[in-house]
Amino acid sequence: MEPRSGCPVNAAVEVLGDRWSLLVLRDVIFADRRYFRALLTGSAEGIATNILADRLVRLVEAGILTRGAAGRGQRARYSLTEAGIRTLPIICALGDWGLDWRPGDEELRARQQLMRDGGPAFVEELMDELRVRHLDAPAKPQDGPGPFERLDAAGPPPGADGAGRPR
């Protein structure tokens, strides 16, 4: 994907600048939805099948996600690349803006507040855990619960019911 100009902001916006791409990444990152059906049915925002398929192709082409080979009768599994993992600070910054300027669900706001309170160190912990989950990196030793366990304790991931299952 060649950007329309050499501007770094433009290049990023061309890949991440639409609503659905960021929400797909949010669901892959925070809800560990890695299959088409899980992304489709787990989206509280109601993404359409054709839009989801298009955004997944775009994110793969941009090097944000990889699509695992699906054999006959198997579903393709999407994984974050390092570039995809590095979108986490961007998503967190957008969530912080939403905390300050937009109303929202209190449980979901609690998760964002936990990330804000944890600061850059917590975001780094989340990215390290994503590398374990998506890139098969070795796990770093932890004292106490991991970052996703702490997020889950604060509230369910986006699009989940009270038991943490997709709606």
C-alpha cells in the first residue's frame, strides 16, 4: 500500500483512519477475537460482513495483521504483527480522549481508566503479552496477575456480556 503522500500522518491515517479498522484492532487486542466469526458476532457496534472482510484484507495488506493459512474446513486465524502491536499506544490515546470528552459504559470506562492509571509501563506490559500471544515470543516472568487479567478484573472486554462472552 503506497500512501498518497510522504506525510507520516497521512500514511498512518490511510491504514488506521477509518472507524472499523480501529475497532477490529481493538477486538483483536482486548477481546482476543482472532477469527472472522468472532469478530463479526462480538462487535457491539454491529460491523457488516462485507466491511469486516474488507478491513481484514486491508489490515493484512498493510502488515498490521497476518492471516493464518486455513485448510479445508478450517477457519483462518488472524494475528497481530509487531506493527499491529505497536498500534496499542494509539488505541490507548484515543480511549483516553474518549474518557475525557465522551460518555460511555462505566465498565468499559473502568478498563480504560486502568490503562491510563498504569501509564506507559502498563501499555508496555500489554504489548509484551501480545507478543507472547501473537508472535510466540517467550513470556516474561511476572509477579502477580498479568496485564490482561488486571483488565478483565476491571470489567469485560468490549462487546462482551457480564460473563465475558461475546454478545
